[in-house]
Amino acid sequence: MKRLAIIGSEDLACQLAHLAADQHLYQISGFFDDFKPKGSCVRNIPILGGIEDIQKAFKDKLFDEIIIGIGYKHISFRDDLFERFQMDIPFGSIIHSSSYIDKTVTIGKGTVIFPGCTLDMHVKIGNNCLFYNGCIIAHDSKIASNSIFSPGVKIAGFCNLGKNITLGIGTIVSDNITITNDVKTGAGAVVVNNLNESGVYIGIPARKMNS
């Protein structure tokens, strides 16, 4: 069984460690966290060091693959970390067995799919994305890299979503919608028109909040 290291050690990182181990996908080697002392433990999982220790730890064969356990509050940092390490270190993926993934779906490196998700035919998912419980992505929709979907997000068919997108819990996106990079929606937002400007959108229908 391959050994997985996780960047971060807070709630999301612990969720990923539990998910990977519970599904017998990986043996968990440890966390990398700049804010915890090397050699300490979080939920009985060791801290292997900080961000600057990752390359050496991989060369020393302390782990086989890595994944990012840092959440939506640091979405740009997630992207920076992936770009920094993707050429030198293999990124793992975690897909829960209860999720339905059509055989025509393509999924990028470092992506995590929690329980109860559905990815329909010809869906394309980029690198370093995260889908919480119960997300539905309908046929022929495309999602670029480094996006996080909260529980219960529903994306209709033929949608095209950019990178660094964070969709709040229960967000619904109608069919044939395009969403640009760096968009965030609030809980329960309903997107019925293209979102062509970066920013935060809330409500039904979703409208951009003033700065």
C-alpha cells in the first residue's frame, strides 16, 4: 500500500487522513505543517516537518504521494503549493467508494471526492479540487483546477467553471453556465446567469456583493 503525506494538520487534513485510511487507499505517513513542532502528533499522526521539509522527506522515502489538506480560506496558497511540488512529487487522489464516477469522467491529480458524490458522463475535473459530501456534477461539465465545493453543491450539464472557485453549501448552478476564476458563492446561492467577474456572489438568483 502506498504511503500518503498530507500538507496541513487541521480539520480538513485530519478528514483526508481518516478518509484515505478508512477506505484502505493509503497508509498515512504524516502531516507537514509549519505551525506544529516536528515529531509531535495530531490524532496519533506524526508531524514530519514544515513545508520546506517536503522535498527532502520525499527523497528520503518517507512517503510515496502527497495531497493538500488546506481549505477554502487559503485557496490561493493551495494553488501555490500544488504548482510548487507537482513536477517533483506525485500527488495522490482520494475518491470515496460510495460516490458514483462515470467511466467517461476524467479527474486530475490531487483531487478528493467525499462520500455520496455523483460525477456524470464526460465530466472533466482539474487538479487539486475538493468535493465534499453529496455534490452532483451533471454531464459534460468542466471544472478547472484548485476549486472547492461544499456539501450538496449541484452543477447542471454543460457548465464551464474556472479555477480557484469556492461554492458554498447547497449552491445550485443552472445548465450552460460559465463561471470565471476566483469566484465564491454563499450558502444556498442559485446561479442562473454567467458569472464573468471574480468576487463573492450570494442569493437567489446569485448577485455579486459590493466590495
